[in-house]
Amino acid sequence: MRNEALMSQREAARYLGLSERTLEAHRLRRTGPRFVRISKRCVRYRGEDLDSFVDAHTVATSTPRVPNGAQR
């Protein structure tokens, strides 16, 4: 058995820096982080699933482009 506490929607939204409504919209569209449905009205999130969601949406930046004619 895991010893990790589940987060409420409020806690998960705060963790991700989103509003609760935005997190709820992601859940309804199935575009957000994985969640645990305890009952019809009770949803919880695992920290590891939130971290995976962040990792999956992390964009790597490239080196800045040098304008034409500019010297390096």
C-alpha cells in the first residue's frame, strides 16, 4: 500500500498554478492530469500524476536565433 496522501481539486489546482475551474475543465475534456474518482462527486489527485502532467507539458527552449547579417 502506498503512503502518499491524495490531493483535493483545490490542492491540485494550487499545486499546478491553475484555477479549480480550469482543472475541472481539463478533467471533463480528459486533457488534464490523471485523477482518482472516489465517488461520483469526489475526485482526488496523486502528486506523481501531477508531476507527470507537468513533465509532459514542459517545452524545451532552443538557443536564440541570430538575425541575418548579425555577427556571432
